[in-house]
Amino acid sequence: MIMLFTVIGCCHYDRIANELLMMLRSDKKQKQEVFLQDPIGVDKEGNAITLLDVVCHDGESVIEQVDLKIQIKNLYHQMRNLKKRERTVLELRYGLLNGMEKTQREIAETLGISRSYVSRIEKKAIKKLSEEMR
């Protein structure tokens, strides 16, 4: 199994990413696994450079990216436990379905309820998710 994290948004890392990809492809015949701690070369001072040292994403470390993806997956899983209206309010409010966030007023008009009721539903749903995620 090869673990490959793509480099996105780091333009000066494009060349490194291509070299890494070529290296991983050539090593694929020899190895079954590639780890982020595997050395891939040395820097000017002779220090070993690992995959973890060169893979980036807008200043975030790979570990932070993976942790964020795990948290997001857990959050979506926990949203199944919400009531339908709570889930709908959060999906509309934060653009979870189509990326388009709506105001509480817009949600109130869509659902035919008051803006203050949308606010209460939103707070209650967030509190439930927060408690379940702990």
C-alpha cells in the first residue's frame, strides 16, 4: 500500500511533488509501503529530508490535515443523530450541502419559521454536536 499525499496550493513545491511522485512510482516495484518518515535525500547541510518535511498544504502540516479530515468525518457521522430540522438548519446555515451559506433570516423564510427560532435550533444543534464530539 502506498500512502501518497498530494501537494496542493504550494507552487514552489510543484517540482518537488513531481520528483516525489516519480520516486514513489519507481520504488513501488521494490517496496510495498512508503512512510512519511522515509528519507528521500539530504539538504545542503547534510541533514536527511523526509517526505513529511516537503509535503505541505497552505502552511498546514500533513498531520494537521489528516486530523482535520478525521474530525470532519466524525462531525458528519454525529450529524446523523440530530433531528431532521436541526440537521437542515446546520446544512443551510453553513453550506454543508452545496457550499452556499444562508443567513438565519433566509433559513427562516425557507422553513416558514421565525429567525429567532432558527437561532435557537442552530444553537441547540451545535451544543448537541459539541457534547457528542467530546
